[in-house]
Amino acid sequence: MAGAELVQSIAEAYVGPAKVQRLLFIAEHSAELRQPALRLALTELSASLNTALYSDVIDKRLAGACAELGIVRNAAWVEATDRRAQQQVDKIEHDLSAAKTSLNKEAIRSCHNQLGDLHAERGDYGAALKSYVRARDYCTTTQHVVGMCLNVVKMSVLLGNYTHVLTYVAKAEQAADAAEPQLLGQLRACAGLAQLESSKYKLAAKKLAECASEAGSAELVLPRDIALCGGLCALAALSRAELRKSVLESAPFRALLDGVPRLRDAINAFHAARYADCLRELEALKPELLLEPFLHSHVDRLCAQVRTKALVSHFLPYRTVSMAAMAAAFSTDLPALEQELVALITDGTISARIDTAAGVLYAQRAEGRAASFRKAARMGDEYAHEAKALLLRVNLLRADLVVRRDDQHGHGGGAQAGSVGRQRGFAI
Amino acid sequence: MDTIVSAITSARTPDEHKALVATLRSQEELLFRHAMSLDDLCEPLSAPAHTLGLVFALNVRASALAQAGASPLASTFVQRCRLLLLHADRAQLVFAPLEFSRLCAKFLTFALPQPSGALLAVRPLLAAAAALAPTPNHITPVHALALQAAILAKTYRAALPILDATLVQIDVPRTGVTAHDVLLLHYYAGIALVGLKRHARAAQSFQLVLTAPALVLNSIIVEAYKKWTLCSLIASRAVPALPRYAATAVTRHVRSAAGAYTDLAGAFASRESAKLRRVLVQHAAVYRKDGNAGLVKQCASAFDKECIERLSRTYVTLSLQQLASAAGLGSAEQAEALLLKMAEQGELRAQVDRVRGMALFADSDGPDSDELKAGLDARLETAVALTQKLRALHDELAGDASFLAKTVTKGDRVGARAHLGPHHGADEMAVM
């Protein structure tokens, strides 16, 4: 998708805080899309109650770009909005205390939720989170519980607090019944994003690949973004068999993937062992991936993993491979390929050795016997040493022989120890 | 004086020996007054029969010598001590262990200035250590002295009886051993093992110094840490983390006390030749001052060997030029020389093709497994023996109220949290 269209589509597809966050993210990370994204974000902001972010963007975060566009802070609007918001807060809090005196559970819950909504709209996600969590004691039905959990999860995602996400997703999944596929889908997507954020790509891929199109929500993450994150994680972390099972043969996720034809083609190419095609598609997709807030910091690592996996899978069935042919299959040159292979061999990812004279890579079937003998011998030595050390230590402690500052018997200590070597000059 | 002499010559039974020690201790003043004539007193005494008398007399004699400083007299003293240490009676030493180990220390001090004195001191001190120790597993203050003498005489092999013994028992009343003696013993053992080129075992020995119960850092521990770092690099090409049972006083501060060495370990682990050379040049003066220049040099060559080995695991053939640049060696000739040396010593299986300027690495499959298997059997036996010891200790400790009370209540103060729980320790060991 071309840049300008992308910005437009985000502006159309998302609502609320997620829309602003995304547009600002693009404005901050792409010089060429900065202006349109910024303009749309500010339009959206000035229709909301989020005066804090509005001021922050214009005065600090993107002050330069705003100046270029000739945008100045509308102080009167900020003041009026703040006042209006404060009135609303006062009103809800009044309602809340009234509900509390009359012990009306449902009213209390709804007041807390309203307060949470208001804080969320003001951009104070921390306060919103607190309000939503307070509503928890007044939930009477499972639906309330699931709703509360979803609210908390949304706020936690906006705050970037992903440990919270996982605990509340688990809570909601316990409470929810199968009758709410959309809710469950959204929760699953959030859990997947949380795993992605903590760099557990395999778990993220599995979670996200379970999502169907109804898992997207305009407030948080769209089906297309789920496909991007899930597809890339799957490509990087799942084995070929898993890739087929959980991605290619899963109809709902396939439908999602069709929204991102490039990534779908890349996955298909990988599965068909056409690695050069796969990597080319991925390279072409990269600018777009980098503009995805959830993926941004992981893109390079994920792409490197895909490449490594491709190299390993390519080499796996062979006993010997011509490096020239391999370089062609990965559209790279010999020295670069050799360097990559050396790195992989050194860290033990592939078991092979390189014949530079013939330009051939030999697979090395590990000879386990000698290695395990050696390992056993080493373990034996270590055991003997550890046991000896333990005996000595316990005996020292029993006799209360501990190195103390005022060691009466210390006659010069290590100064003496060190000087033996120096004075006598024995060769060590 | 005459009463003392008769007391010494007449004592035969253990009870009499005990009484003799009490007499001698109370009469030390008298002995001091007759210090110069003690040589005559010693003349008729024989080492095995009159061990106690000789120990006291020679101790006083040494104090007098330190003031006089006469050389021929010192040589007589050393001679007498030698005979005593070689033939001391174990049964009598039980009553005066402190005096005996003090005498051993003095013996070494006076022996060193004599021609080839260190060499002459090794055997008597070894015998003395064996005589003083209640069992071959006990540590005495004399052990460290014997090792020190062996190191100064550069006869590392002579120290093997101590190096190969399982020295783990402590008996303070019988041997007068202190924490300081135990540290020195393992420190010197490490140095002797370095002399024997057994770096892996040397590292283990230094590690025993680092893991001894300690409330403060002292210079033996710091010196041991430096040598431990170097030996680990030479033997296993990496510095392991200190065991978790090491005292906090050590784990927390020892690194900063030996910065030049942690730098070296860091450079080694980075696998960058240039970085290592830079550290070597930067801290050369420190290494020299610490007397570790030789070990550091061996570290540098271990690094080069490690590079070559890594390449041999990665490549089947590699041009010498590439080999040199990948391993950070100066030239292809240098790389070839190192490669040949390693191949000759059996550390690597490789060939050099001079015509094409290529190194060929054979499949690296270590030495024959028969040899390994024999080694395994030996190790199994050691392990079983040690496990039995651990079990015995465990049972003994479970019934030792004073030890349990001490480690449980004082545990934190002594920094013994980790070595606490001999239960855990023994069980862990048993299942390993």
C-alpha cells in the first residue's frame, strides 16, 4: 500500500486513541508521511477531549513539523475543553457518591466505567485503568467481568503495560463462554500482541494465527494488522510443518492474510522452499512493517530470523551444497554468504563445515559417542571438585574458620603470598 | 636445667608426655636463659624418642638465633630441625601441635638463606605435615609451608603427595590450623599446579580460596582471583561465574580489586584479537608487577589456539592467508607455524598444503575412547568414594546440634547462607 493511502486508510479505519497513536507514530517515524499524518492526527485530537496530548504534540513532540505546517496551539479551545471535561468528571463523581450511598451496585459500576471512559478520552490511561479496575467489585454477570477485563486490556495496551494484558486476558477467558466469539477473538489478539512485545515470537504467532477477522476492533487493532504481526511472527518462529498447520490450513487466518497479499505470497514462497522469492517479498514489505507500531522494534530481528531459518531449511536435506548455488538461491554473493554461514556455524545453529577451496558446504553429522564420553568425564571431574569443595567448606564452618579482618595468625597474608613469586622470580 | 633434661629423657608413656609438655611450657623462661647452651642439650636427644623435648628446645633456640643471626649456628639449627621433622613421633606431637608448626615455620625461614635451602626443606616439611595430620585428609599449617618450599625450589613434582590428597578435614585442637593456613594451602597448591602445567586443576584450587567462608576480602583471595581468571582462560577458554556459595564479601568486591584481569577476560570472550592485544599492552605493567606475566602470555596463546580451533570446526579448507586474518595473526607464516605446532601436540588434526597455501582440517573426533573409558572408571570410583564421605558427613551433621544452631542462627552473619543446608548440598551432590 502506498504511503498516502496508508495514512488515509488508518484515519478511516481506526477510531479514538488508537487512531491518534498510530498517526502520530507514523508522523514520528516517516519523514515523507509526516505532514499528512500529523494534520489528520491534530484534526482528530481537536475533536476529542485529549488536551494534554494536543499541547504536547504541538509544543514538544512534533514542534518542528507543526511550525512548518503553521499550526499553533489553540489555547482558548484547550481551556474550554478542560473546563468542560472537569464539569463532566464532577458530575460523574457526584453520581458515583449518590450511587454509593444508595448501595446501587449497577449504578456504581456504570459510574466507574463512565469515569474510565472519560479518562481514556482525556488520554489519561493510567487513571482510566484505575477506574475500570474499581468497577470490578461491582460486576454481577460474567458479561460485566469480560467487559471489565477487555477495558483493562485496552488501556494496558495503550499504556504499553503488557504483563497486565496477559493476566487480564486469562481472567476474561476463564469468565467468558463460547457465546462471545468476537470478544474472545479480541482478547486473543491482545494476548498475541503482548507476547510479541516480550519477544516471544512463537507464542505470539500461535495466538495471532488463532484469530479470525472479527478479532479486530477499530479501537485497538485491525484485522490487517493482526495479519501483519501474526504472519511475520509465524514466518520467523514456526517450523514448516507448524506453518502449514496453523497458518496455511487455518481458513480464518488465511482470510485475514489475504488482506496483505505480499506477506501471503512470502509465506507461500517459504512453504514452497522458494526462499529468494520469500525474502524479496519481505524486503519489499519492510517499509510498511516499520510503520506498524506493534512491530516497529521487532522488524529487524524478525527478518533476520526468517533469513536464518531459510538458510537452515535450505541446507537441511543436503550432505554437501555448492555455495555458489546457495548464494544464487538467496540472491547474495559468495563472501557475504560465507560470512553468514560462519556466524551460524559458530553459534551452533547449523552443524556444518565450509570448504573454501572447493566452495562447498559439508553437513557434519555429529558423532555423539566420543562427545558424550568426554562430557561424562568432565561431569565426573566437576562432581569430584564440587564434592571436595563442599566437604571442605562445611568442615571450615563447623570449626568456625572464617576469614575475618583481625586474623591473629595472619602474618602478612597475601602480601607474602604475592611476594614469593616476585622475589624468587619463579616462572609461572 | 638438669631436671628438664631428665624429664625429657625419662618420659615414655602418653601420660608422661602430657605432663612433660606442661612442665616445658611452664619452664620456657628457664630454657630462654640457657638458649646458647641448648645445642649441647639437644646433642644426646634422638628425634623419634624425644620429639617433644626437641620441639621446645629448638623453638627457643630459633628465637635466640633470630637475635644473634650467626650463620654456622643457623646451619646447625637447620640440620637438627631437619632430622626432627623427618623422624618426629606422631604420638608425641598430639600434645604440642602449635609449638610444632611454629617450629616448622621457623625452620623454613632459616633454611631458605642456606645454599639450596628450599630444596632441602621440602622433604622434612612434607614429613612433618604427614606426622602432624591425624589422618591423610587433615589440613595442617605445615602443608602450606611444604608447598611454599616446593614452589621456591621449583620441584613441583615433590609437592604431588599434597596436591593429590583429598585435603578436606579440619581439626583445630589437634593441628592448630587457621583459616589463613587453609587459604595459603590452596593458593600455593594452585601455583604448584600451574608449575606442573595442570591449569584446570590449578583453577579448581584457586577456586577453593575464592569460596572459603569469608567476611572480608584479603590479599590472598584477590591474588587467587587473578590467577583463577588466568588459569580458567587457559584451561577452559572462558571464566565461569563464581559459584553461588562463594561469600558475598568476595563476589561483591573481588572483581573491582582485579580490574586488569576482568578486562582481559572480557577481551578474551569478545573473540576480537585486536581488543585482546590492546588490553595486554594497556595492563602489561600490572601483570608484570603481580608476577603473572607468564600466565598472561599463556592466555594470549590460548586465545590464538582457540581461534584456530574454532576455525577448524567451521572450515574444511581455508587458505592460510584467510586463516591468519580470521584468527588475528600477523601473517600466513605465523598462522602456519601455530597450526603445525598444534597439530604436532595433537591438539588439532590438520594438514598444510604448501603448494596452494591451504590448511586442511580433518574431522575433529577426539582421542581414542578406550583411554577415555579408563578415565571414566577412575572418575566413577572417586565419585563413589566422595559420595560416601558426603553421606557420612551429612548424617553426622544432622545430629550435630551446635553446628545446626550456628549455621541457622548465624548463617547470614557469617555469609554462609549458601553453604548452609549441608542437607541440600549433600542431596544435590548425591543425585547429580
